[in-house]
Amino acid sequence: LSYLLMLPNILDLADEDDVEQIERLRLNLKEMDQFLGPYPFENHKQWFSLSYLINESLINRLSPTNGKISSQCDLISKESQDLSSGAQRVDRENPVRTRFRDAQLSLIELFQGLPIMNTSPESEIKFTTIPTVRSENFSPEERTSKSMDRSYALRKMLSTYEEPKFLLGELQFAYVCFLLGHVYEAFEQWKRLIDMICNCDEALAEFDSFYSDFIMVLHFQLKTTPSEFFVDIVARNNFLTQSLSNFFSLVASSETVSEELKEKCRRFQLSVSAHFMWDFSEVRDEFAPVVVE
């Protein structure tokens, strides 16, 4: 009956303060047992492989303020946000409302008169922001190098966690939110994290154990991803083949990476190639830099 304590959070009640209804369900819990099915232990191993780095602290850090993860976030009009921040109300003295008003753009014309809607901050998953070099006082040369080698961004993100593995916990959290909750922003965060982690050169040897764990995390995630998931984008811009191709190339060419990590990476590449029928050598040739003489 461990789920008894979670009952108020599980129930999506019209009135969250309906204490009487919650108490009535508590009292009838034994009557509900006959309608419950056994826990599918055959799926436990798979679920564990997708979530073993997610702990309570990470859930508290990333979960929305309202405690609910949904594919449809709550929306709030920009007008309401402005009012809450002390802006003037719409009245006779201030008749202009916050609306789409750009007659120059044909697409925007379709939305003229509609309120501008933003995601409510209370319903947003609080994913860690990936650092960019634009916000730092770097020289043009440093910006270029740090944009190509994402080690700077990785170090800065890892510094926000007690242990490096918890960043991989966020990677798992994003994947699970996308897989089960169909949260598109979670998918975007998953892609951003993979792109950053796969494009680090200096950090490979520095975080050897982290990258070994990363391979394991991604291995289990891709095992649960249907092969047809990437079919529509293989011929166009498949972010995963590009990111993994860079990662495999960096590890293979590194002189400071441990042989253990190189071997683990090699076996992972073979596994991904067999599962998705991808040829990473062709990907590297396609996106290789062009030398202009």
C-alpha cells in the first residue's frame, strides 16, 4: 500500500483541495484491490535500465513547480503576465491590449487580435540550461574553439551537480518524460545533452568514468527506441548519427582516452550500427569539413 501516501498526487482532481473525496478513496482502498492488476515484473528490468540514475533529489530539482508533468503545458497570456508584474490594466486611458499586431507578415495576419500565449512557469520542467560561449567574455578565437569543443559547457554543467553521474540522471529524466509523457521539450533537452556530451574532446580523458556511464545510459535508451523512429529523418538531418559519429571519431583518435573506454565505445558503435543499420563512416565523410585552397 505504498502508493497510499502518493494518492493525492496521482489523482487528477478537479478540486485539489477536495479533502473529503481523497479521504473517501483512502477508506475504500481495500475495495479497490480486487480491480488492481499484478505489477508487471517482466518490465522491471527495462524500467530500471532507463531510470537507475534518477533519485529523489534530481526529481525535486527538475520537476515543475505544480508537480505535474504533462505533454500539454499550462498556458498564460502575456497580457496576464504583464499585469502581474505591475503593468497597466486595459481601460479607457490604456485601450491597447497585448495582441499580435504585425500587418507586414502574412502568417501573423492570421493571428491578429489573438492573445500572445506563453508557457506557465509553474508547469515547465526545470531542465538545466546548457551554457553558451556567447554569454561569456571570450575572444573570437576562444569562442570558435569552445563552440567546436563543448568541453567548456560540459564542465560548467557538471559543476551544478554533486556528482557527474547526476547529469546523466537528467538525460534519463528527459528521455523518460518524452517516452512516457510525450513532452516535446524533454525530447529537445535530450537532444541538446547528447549533442553537447558527444562533441567534447578535452573532457574525454578528464571524465573517463562519466563517458563510460554515458555509453551505458544511451545504450539502454536506444534499445527501447523503435528503429522506425529515425526513418523519416535519416535522409535529412539526423542529429543522432552526426553526434554519435563525432563521438566515435573523437574517442578513436584520442591519445589520452583509456583503452577500456575505447573498447567500450567500439562495441557500442557496432551495436548501434547493427540496430539502426547506420554506417558511421559515410556520415563522417558527408559532414567532413571542406578544405578551400
